[in-house]
Amino acid sequence: MARIKRGVHGLKHRRKVMKLVKGFRASRRRNYRVANEALLKSLAYAFRDRRARKRDFRSLWISRINAAVRREGISYSVFMHGLKKSGVSLNRKALADLAISDEKAFGMLLNLARQAAQK
Amino acid sequence: MRTYQQTTAQTAHGWYIVDAAGQRLGTLAVRIARALSGKHKPTWTPHIDDGDHVVVVNAEKVELGGQKWKQKLYYRHSNYPGGLKVQTARELADKHPERVIEKAVRGMLPTNRMRDAQLRRLSVYAGAEHPHGAQNPAPLPGSN
């Protein structure tokens, strides 16, 4: 069998890496050896953080809902418990958005939660 | 639907005032730190500094539980050998009544680039007088 060396494909691989590291800083963009390692790391972080993003946003919504309900004198946990008891199934994303964009609707939810929590 | 993101242009730094007389240091510092960091607003966005100003009066009348005036210690180091300085809460409060509250609040704010800016919005006064009457500060919301 003919012997195959890496000339063409090695070059192709290096070009691909150099293309993908555009926008990195300093030698991480210019120097193949450094760039290759930086690329491996960046892909690994991107994979991890696409999953972490879902948690990050949920925790942000919880912070915002908490801020909105505490000024009305109840805590996040009491509020969510009250909503669950009264059968409201809005998710935290929608609740956080209502707290900012539609105070009237959020106020009604607050009342619902308060009544349900007292029972 | 996209999650709302506050921009720096939309931030509004309001003013709050609180009387420290008879208040427990930690409980008070939690309330102050919340207002300074902006986490009491439903528009809170982690990387945007949307904190409010807080004026604290009667800092010299703040309370500590148990024997903490004698037992709570503040450590500093001058970076010279043997340069560790230790002060009790009583000693610090006698010299600088404001610093007890400032230090407690500082420790409750997250260590990030916004912390110094947020601490600059905290004004602590030993007595009942303060020069921020023109800002018309509202009472600080409770710990609830």
C-alpha cells in the first residue's frame, strides 16, 4: 500500500483551526500551537456553558421575582407556594417578565398567592 | 420572549435613609447591602450597577449582640513582620463609629468591579445630622 503522510490534511487541519480562532487575543489567534489548545478549551467551555446558561437564567428570574415580591412583604418561597396552591402554572421566566412589564397582572398574582398561602 | 436586560442608561440611583439607633449591625447591613447592590429591583441585571444611595445616621448607636463589643475583632496587617494589628469592635467604634457599619456592609457586597462604586453610594454618619436633605431620601425598605 502507498504510504500516506500528513502534508495536505495536516495543512487543512491547521488552516481550519486558525480560521476558528479568529477573534481570540494575541498569540492565541496567531500561533498554531497556542491556538490549538485555546480552541480545545473554548469549545469545551462553550459546551459546558450552553448547559449552565439554563441554570444561570433560572437563578436570575428567581432573583427578580424575589425582588418584586419582597417589596410587597412576602418572600419568594411563600409566593411560589401560593401560586402552586392556587393552580397558577406560569413559569419563572414569565413571572419575572410580568414583574417588570405588567405590574397590574403581577399584583393580581400576588393577591392570589397571598390568599392561597394564608389558607 | 427574551429575558429583560437592563442597560446602564436605564439605571436610576435613588436615595434611602436609615436610622441605625438600636438596630443590630448584621441585620441592618443586609438591608443596606441589598439596596446598594440593586438586588431589590425586579429589573436587577447581574453586570449592571443599578444600586441606590443609602444614608445611615446615628451610626454610633448601632447594636451588637452578646459580648461582641468586646469579642468581635478587626484585623489589619501593615505588611511588616509582626505588623498584625487587632482592634475590638468597641475600640473601632469609639474611634470611628462609621467604620463598623462600612466594614460590615462591604463584607456583604459581592467582590466585583461594581463594589467600589456601590460603596461610594453609602454615606454613614455618627450622629443624627446628614447633608443629603436635598436628595429627599426615602426610608430604607425592611429586611423582609
